[in-house]
Amino acid sequence: MHDTSVTVAAGGCAGDYVLGPGVVRVWFADLTGLSAHGAAMRALLSADEVERADRFLMERLTDRFVLRRGLLRLLLGRCTGRDPAELVFDYGTHGKPALPGGPSFNLSDSEDSLAIAVAAEGRIGVDIERLRPIESADGIADRFFHAAERTALQALPLERRDEGFLLAWTRKEAFIKAAGVGLSMPLDQFAVEVTPGAPPALLEIGEGLRGDVGVPADWSLFDRRVLPGTVAAIAAHGTGWTVETRVMDAAFAG
């Protein structure tokens, strides 16, 4: 498997938006540095997106939603050469948004940290989390994780277990999102590598899931730590993928 990572600040170069075959490009943004662009991002949203944004009871949640969806529209508009305000999303059976005609994309956020994965085609997923203490990590793992993951987490030194838990969580979420079979997929029916420093991998898929998603060899998993204090996982169906990263800064949004 060929895995490369390139991180640059996005200044609007057209080449950044050309999606070659076998490439997942992941765009990261710290929304705290983009708040000045809120009005411009809101102007790109559809009526239903504006309505969703205004349902939040706290202004900061509204502002985050507006920035996330506005940046997504701006990025997809540049990738397709279309007006970002005119893009119309389809929402499948499980509510995952898609753009008719492509490209494939997936979005994840953790407070003010945002990641958007884009590929010319294919099943992809991304998840981002802030690295932080997880008070209920053992309880969540005991209740929801695969037995192999629970065993591996318990084998870690105490000071590495929160990181291991978050590696497991992001990889599992990215895989579920890429699989596209709904977030109700049981977390204990498949296993990912959880040990910090070990290559990310999908280790096991239960027989009950294989009709929908195949076997572990059918999938690729990657980790990226682009925004300080975060970890992101990317899942893609197939092998031979290259992952590139970009940063959405003020020049991107301007």
C-alpha cells in the first residue's frame, strides 16, 4: 500500500482541487481562526441548512455549523467548478449526504476542529477527535468495543489508554462512515488496531457484516495529526490509496 502525506496551507491554487484517481485529500480547519468569515459562509447555505443552523440554542453551535457547511460547499464548489451556493445534496437511506455526480466526500468535527475528506470516487470516511482524557473510556470499551480491542486497550500502560481509546474510536467511526451502512453498525462486530505507534489497520469483520462491507483486506485505514491536539482517521474502500492533507486557512475562505 502506498501512503504519502503532504500538508500545505491552501491559498487557492487550482491544482489543490483537482482530484486524481486513488487519492483521498483531507482538508483540515481550526474554526476559531475563521470566525470572521461567518457571514460569507452563511450566504452559501441552502434554506434548509440555514434553518438547521438557527435551531441551535447556543450561538457558538450555530456559528460552527455555518462555518462547517459553508466551508464544505466552498470546497466542493472548487472541486467541481460549480457555484457552491447552488450545490444540492442527496441524503441516502442512512442520512449520509452525497453530491450527485461526485466527488465523494465525508465531514467530521470535534468542537472547533474540522476535517473534510474528498476523493474523485469511492467509499471514504473521516473522523477527528481532540486528544483528551476520557473518564468513561473503560466503560464505553467494555460495553461497545470488540473483545480484541478491549484486550489490547487493557494491555496498554495507563498513560497511553486514552490515546489508544481515541485511536480506536476515530478508526471505527471512519470505517462506519465509509461503509455507508448507517451509524447503527454494531461497534463490537469489527476490530481495529488500537495500540499507539502500530500501523492503523482493520483487523477483523464479523461474519454478519461481511455481506455489506466485505473483509478487512478490502479496506485501508490511515491516521493523520494535522491540527494540534487532534487525531483523525481516514477509511477508504480498496487498497493503494494515497492520502494528502491540506489546511483551510483565512486565504482559503477569503
